[in-house]
Amino acid sequence: MPVCAYCRQDRPPTREHVIPAFIYNFQKQLEQSVIGWNEVAQRMVGGEGKVKDVCADCNNRVLGELDAYGKQLLTNSGLLVQNYTKRELTLQYDYSLLLRWLLKVSFNSSRTDGAHSPLFERYVPFMRGLEPTPSRSQVAMLLYLARPETLGASRIAVEPFVRVANGSSLLNPFLVRICYGVIPGDHRYVLRMNIFGPAVFYLVMFEDNVLPGYAASEIRRLTMLTPGAVELSPKRKMVEVQAGHKSWLDLYEHQVARVRALSDDG
């Protein structure tokens, strides 16, 4: 019998969504196809990605509670909408719950492509709510808000994205991407990215025994390399973010090109 990835018990496995089920349901309600780029398969894929190594108790109880918090966060902040046209965001958050949820989503994704999965193992007890919040020199969170694109520009005249605007002159569709980022230079951390619509949550996962001063310096460097990004703090419950220079299309330009190619082939 396989071992559960979270509780490490020999229990019958269930299917756990990589991207939370409430997001798939939201997309279906908007009659959007669930399509994404699979880095392993190197092709566009449809359907709902799942992992098969989570027991029913962890899936339905602990992970289900985290997804419920994620849905509440995105809904209350106004992010769970078809087209986010504002250039600012006010996010009210519980630092520990948000970090647990983002780590869970990224951990599930990492097990589908083999990238960075071992990095998450030491945080599994925290994801389950059994250990204290990691320090800033272990894991830090940054938030970036992508700006909307103005319709009419030739580079975004792509179906099915344009019809999502629903009559607006601005386009910032609710797309989801769980991946990792590449930062130039010599550093001792891995950068994971959880993108929900215009909100980009960066997880800065440092190596063991990194000193607080080094972590602080690297976090400052990241915010300088990503103008507009702000660090989320466990000492705060709310943050206000202004849209940065990069739009949603800058973040998804390769995926949009693949969708265009599929549309042309069709």
C-alpha cells in the first residue's frame, strides 16, 4: 500500500487536485476550457491535474480546510473573477494559513514534474498544522500584482482570451500557473511561483542554515528585480499592492503563443 505524502501512513490513496478543485469549478461555471502547459509532456493538456498519493483523511480534512481558506482569500480580495481590471489590490490574510496553502499547492505540483519536491518534505508537518511557522530565513512570501492589458494590441488578439474581457477595454483573465522562477546570480534558494489570476505569490525557499542577514539581503534583491513586489509579513494582516510593470501576458506569453498555435491548427 502506498504511503501518504502528508501523514506518511500506509493508507489507501485518493486523488488530490494539484490546482484546487474550486478553481476548476469556477472555470467551468464561466464555460472556460481547463487548459495548461505540461512541462513534463511538453504539450498543452486539458482536464484536471491530480496526484494519487494522499490518503482520504489528509485529503478531505487538512488539505480540504486549506483549500477552503484559499477560496475565501481569493473571493474576499476580489481575485476570483473572470477579468480583474483594477490596478491595485487590498489583500487581507492570515500569514500562517496562506503560507500553508501555498506550500501545499506548490508541493502537489512539484510531485507531478519532480522539480524541487524534496524541498517541501521538511515543511509537511507545518502544512498539516503540527509545527510552528517557518522563519523568514527558511521561507519568505512575496506578492506581485500583474497589470491588465489594453485590448486592441495585436499581441493579445488571441482566442479564447479576448472574449473573457466581456466588453471591457482591459484584459486580465483568471489563469492559474504553478511553477518555479529563475533568478540571475549566485544564490542559495529556490523560487516557487503560485499565480492566481493577476496575483503572483512567490515562495522564496532557502537552503538549510542560511543566516537571517543573507535571507534579508536576497529578499531585498528580489523586490528590486521585481518592481512592485512586496513581502508579506506575519506581523501584518493586510497589504496593499499596486500593479507592477509586467502584465499577465508578460507572465504567460509562451503559453498564449501555444494557444494561438492550437487555434491556428484548429
